Amino acid sequence: MKATWKNDPFYNRIFRLVLPIVIQNLLSAAVSSADVIMLNYVGQSSISAVSLASQYANVLFMVFYGLGTGATMLCAQYYGKGDMRAIQVIEGIALRFSLGFSLLFAGLALLVPEGMMHIFTNDSELISIGASYLRFMSVSYLCWGITEVYLAVLRSIGKVMISTAMNLLAFSLNILLNAVFIFGLFGAPKLGAQGVAIATSLSRLAELAACFVFSFRSRDIKLDFRYLFIRNRILFSDFVRLSLPALGNDIAWSVAFSVYSVIIGHLGTDAVAANSFVVVVRNFGTILCFGMASAGGILLGNVIGENKPEEALSDARKLMKLTVITGAIGGVIVLAAMPLVLRFADLTGQAMYYLKYMLLINTYYVMGAAVNTTLIAGVFRAGGDSRFGFVCDIIDMWCYAVPLGLLAAFVLKLPVMWVYFLLCTDEFAKWPWVIRHYRSGRWLNNITRENLFEPADQ
């Protein structure tokens, strides 16, 4: 086995890609952790309000992730084919969509933040804190829509270290500014939850500026708004056909998770506060396996674009083995974090009880998430198959998990932990169909085109 791992080019390539992606995911989780840790000193209400308000950022992230994944599906294969002009056009198409969503969310956060918070909770204190947080987050949403697409394109052509450097800048600055505005360091006012939003927006502005600086020096893929106006009917049609199911998949999945938060939010502030800590720990537990899914999807896309289907199938099998290993590691991470989290968290006795058992449930839940994410968002999308994941998650989340959670919480009025346990069966409910589709091989398609830039299509 040692010789195989050492000499196999797939393992060498994927580990080179995984490390920077894991660092990015680790930094992202660290920022979320820093928010919870620092707000822990402000109060349970601030933690709960930011946790609920952050559901909009989670939905928006999944929108950008879906658009970025759609761009990556095409860009990775065209990069394998060596067509850089097509990649520039795809970047412009993805930016058109992402800017539209950014403007929508930023406008809502600026103009009707109270209404946005009221969806998640009826608690007036949480609504007030969350609304103040959302107003300042509007700037972050605008910057995020640009940087996320650009960095996704860079990752698809193998420039993962550049993306990592940009994220390192943003996340480090975010943590520093969190401390400044939450605790009032260096003469700054103590702004609590509002300070978290200000810190996030300032760090996103810095990240966007850094992207422009790198773009100015780049010789191939730039952050150039002129790409927005390049028209190519074939690529636009392919992007819509492939990206919209991926986007719909990620939105459906993230909105369903937000409904989970709505359900938990109406079960009391103790459940919300406990879940705030659990989300942070679960994020750390899934860092490695989600990084493996992203890296594997990029590599498979490159290989398929080179028109090597047999090699792609072989690499997919190797990726699945790695996913099972990383999923198990994620469960161990959650389990190992339990004593530290339970000792640190400053919550009520009831919230601490919820926290303990929610963490236990997540020790195995991460394996379900690891396998499904690798296959649906990594392997299938690398082969141009985004439709299966969309249909699968619509059925699983909206015909099974969400109705089950609503029934358990508001009709049967089951205890909080039973409701949470039932919500956490969603990943395992779709395993049989996901694994069957993987074994069929129907997901593997070369989606690149010839003669893209005929005069009529320019």
C-alpha cells in the first residue's frame, strides 16, 4: 500500500491540491469558531442571533458554491483540453449570475433585516441583534459574489495556492477585527454582534482588493469585468444546462438546512445556542473530507477533459476510498472535541445537555455527509452530471427530512433531541441511490466542445 500511494500520480496530485483546500476550509471554520468564542463573552443572545442571521450567509454561500461548481465543471475540463479562452467566457457568465444574487441579498439585508430575522425567530431581542448584524453584512455579500467565482475559476485550473493566500488574508483579518470590534480594542467601540458583521465586511473588501492586485499581475485568468460582456451562445447554454441544476441543488440543500434552523429556533434559545456550537465543531469535522471532494472533482474534471474515461473511473474509485478514511477521521475529530467544547461553553444546564448529545450524533453524521458530498458535488459534477444531485436532494430534503422535522417538532411535539436526531437521518436516507448511481458510471461525460468561437458565436 505504501508503494502504491507513493508512486501513484493520482495520490500525488490530490494531496498537493487537498492541503491548500483544507487550509482554506480550516480558516473558514476558524473564523466561525472565533465568532462563537468571542460572542460567548458577550452573551448567549448574541450567539443565538448571529447563528440565526448567519443562515442567510450560508444560503448565499451555497449559491456562490453552486455557481463556482458549475464554472469549475466546465473550466476544469476545458483546462484539461487547453482552451483558456473558453475559461474566460465561463468566468464572465458565472459573474453575471453571482452579482445578481449578491445585489438581491445585500438589498434585503440593508432594507428589511428585521423581516429577515422574523422568519427564524419571534424573540424580539434576537431580532434586534440579528437585524443590526445583517445591515452591516450587506457589504460583505457584494464583495463575496465577485471573489468566490474568481477563486473557484483559479482552483479549477490548479492555482489553489493563490486562492488559499487570498482566503488566509481575509480570514486572518476577520479574526483580528472581530476581537477589535467585539471587545473594543485599540480604542474602538465595543459593538458585540454588530462588530462581527463589520469585521467580516472589511475583511471581504480586503480580499477583493487582493484579488484585483493578483489579477493585474496574472498572465492567463484575470478578474476582468470585461468578461461579463463576452457573448457565446454555446457556452452560455452549457453553463445554464450544467450549472443551474448544481445551483438548484445547493440552494435546495442550504435552504433545507436553514429550515432545520427554523425548526430548532422555535424549540427555544437553549436548542439554538447548543446548535451554534455544534455547527462549528461539525465544520471542523468535515474539513478534510470536503477538501477531498473539491480536489477530487478538479482532478477528475481535468482527466475527463483530456478524454481519458478509464483513468477517470479508476481515479474515482481511489477518491472514494480516501473519502471513507477522511469521514472516519472527521467523526474522531468531533468526538475528541467534545470534552473541550463541554468545558468551554458557557450555556444553561439545558443547553449543555442538548450540546452533549448533538455532538454525539454528529460523530457518525459526518460520514454520511462525506460520502454524499464527494459523490454528488465532486465525482458526479466532474463528469458533467449535476442533475442527479439536484433531483436526489430535492426528494431527500424536501419530501423526507423537512416534513419529518416539522411533523416531529410541531405536530407530534417530540423532545428536542428526538427532533434533532430525525433531522440528522437525511444524509443516510439517500445513500442507496447515490452509491447506485456512482457504480453505474452514467455520470461520466466529456462536456467540452469544438469550434466554440466561430464568428457567429463571438
